[in-house]
Amino acid sequence: MRGDEVEQAYEGGADVLSGVRQPITAYAQEHGLTVLEPAFQAIRQAVAVPRERPERLVAGLDAIVAELKASGFVAASLERAGQVATVPQD
């Protein structure tokens, strides 16, 4: 669930809420609910390009993404956006 959907669902009689951790946690804190630990899923992001692109382009994009992760750029961007997330270095 997105943040704007949480209250609608719970106030509508839902017995259980599941969704993005931050809005669920915020709602739970405000309304005396318990958030179960640990999280049961991690959302992994991906990049896709058309199949007809040259392999060197794909390799270059892969290298750029790896560098953005390794340099801390991705983690800093998420933090600036108010997101709490870990960035795997795989």
C-alpha cells in the first residue's frame, strides 16, 4: 500500500495492513498498531534496455550503476528523498 491508501484500508475495516514500510510504520505509531519484524520483502530495482542495443552499451550501463552504488550516490539520493533503504553492493 502507498501512504494515502493505508488509512482508507484500516478505517474501512481491514484486519491487517501490508505495504511500504515507512507509511505503514508511521500509521502504526499514530494508531497504536504493531509492525512485525523483520520485513518480509525487499524491493529490488532494475534497469532495462531494448534488446537490440549493443552489448558494449549494456556493459557500460552496468558499470555506471555499479559506480553510482559504490560511490554512495544512490544511498545519498535515497536519503535526500527521505527514504530509508539499504543499497546492496552485489
